Amino acid sequence: MNSKEYFFNEVIKEAVEGSSNKSIKVLEIGCGTASYVPTMIDKYPNLEYVGIEPITNSFKKAEKNVGDVPRATVSSQLGYESIEGLEDASFDVVISFSVLEHVKQLGKFMEFSSRYVKKGGIMVHRYDLGHALYPWSLKERLHVFLGNTIPKVLPERKFVRYVSLSEVVDYYERFLGTSPDRYTYHQMRSHKALEKKLGDDVKIDPSRVMTGLYRWEFENAAVFAKLPLPVREQLFPTVAVWGRK
Ligand SMILES: C[S@@+](CC[C@H](N)C(=O)[O-])C[C@H]1O[C@@H](n2cnc3c(N)ncnc32)[C@H](O)[C@@H]1O
């Protein structure tokens, strides 16, 4: 189980708590290749999954990954316009992973994602400040600089910038109609590097080693919340904002 799968399990636990429904409907915006979806569908017999993904190559892979999977569909589009065939306020969970920092029109995206959360459902956006806080290359640094200062020069599909927590909170209040009720902090650089090494170099199933660290992130979120924001962001570049409609 990788960090994203562990996180998804936590989201499902939270969604089940607040729902009287047997089935849990999840909308993922910017699902990439949806590679973790078959495992999750297998694990949760009551899960229904809809993913949307605007980048053609990723979408094609996602289509392949969920092709034979029951109760899972993906479609190709940006997270701004209505999704054909879907009703507003019809999902128990609306989620994204590492997407907010790539969204060019974040207000429109947050309005779109809030629309699909049903009353009592949850919206969780887990985003990643790694590009902005410690870019790997000059190109990435330049991209982030342009995204932060002259966003219009970057195309939708190549967009990246720093996203401030206060901006995200403001969108929750404006569009979901309530303040976030929980924050969790993830992917300390050393943990992420360790996970990669275990998988790529050492040929150990990283989940055997890493699960304790994923749990530790959740168990200590309230402690990390007390750190000053710039310190916390440096330590935990991935932030998840949780809110219930
Ligand atoms: C770093 S990838 C993450 C993909 C996937 N969620 C994952 O965790 O592997 C960023 C994703 O954001 C998506 N994205 C960027 N802007 C978007 C938008 N306006 N609407 C929907 N998805 C968007 C991209 O298509 C891309 O798949």
C-alpha cells in the first residue's frame, strides 16, 4: 500500500462514518492514470468511482486501468465544466491528489468540485508544494515563478504554482459553505525518498516498511498543526484539507 492508497483508505473510513448510505460514491478530479483504483474497488465492494482527467495520455492509461473494473469509470475533461450524466450534490466524496498546484483557474475548479459533494459528504484536496518549495531544476523553478507571477503565459496542462493554505480555506468557505474541519500533513522529504529507494533500488515492498509512517502522519496531525506555517510547509510539502458539506 503506497501513501496515496493509505490516504484513500482514511478518506473512505471518514466518509462511511458520516453516511447512512451503503454505497460510497467517489469523484476524483485529475485522477491521472487511476492506477490505484482497481485495488480499491476490489477492497470496497460498495465503492463507486468516477475519475476525470484532462491530459490525453494519462486519460488513456486510466481508461485501460479501469476498463474491466466494475463500478469505475473515467472521462476526459478539465475540472471546470459540468460532467455529462452526473447530478450536482451526488457524491459522498470529492477528492484530488497533487492537483491543486497544477490548476490554472483554482477558484473555478474549487467551485466545480464543491458542486458535486452531497450534503453530509466530504471534500478532500491533498496538494503538493514540493515543486514550489524545492524545485529540482532551473526549468521547474522558472515554471513555478511564471505560475506565481504571470500565470497566463503557462498553458492549462503545464501549469504549476505555490498554493497558499489561506486561499484553499477561503474557497472551502465560499463554495462548500463551511470551513475545513481537518488538516493532515504528509510526505516528509526523507520519507518520500525512503519510499522511492525501497521500491526502486532495494526491491522490498515499501508498504511493509512505510505503513507505520503513514499512520504516524495521521495520528500526529494536531501536533504538526502547531508548527509555524512556513516551518510546517518545509517539513511536510503535502497538505490535505478536509471539509464536510
Ligand atoms: C501531478 S498530476 C497528479 C495525478 C494523479 N492525481 C496522481 O496523484 O497521480 C496532476 C494532475 O492534475 C490534473 N489537472 C491539472 N489541472 C486540472 C484541471 N483544471 N482539472 C482537472 N485536472 C487537472 C492533471 O491533468 C494531472 O493529471
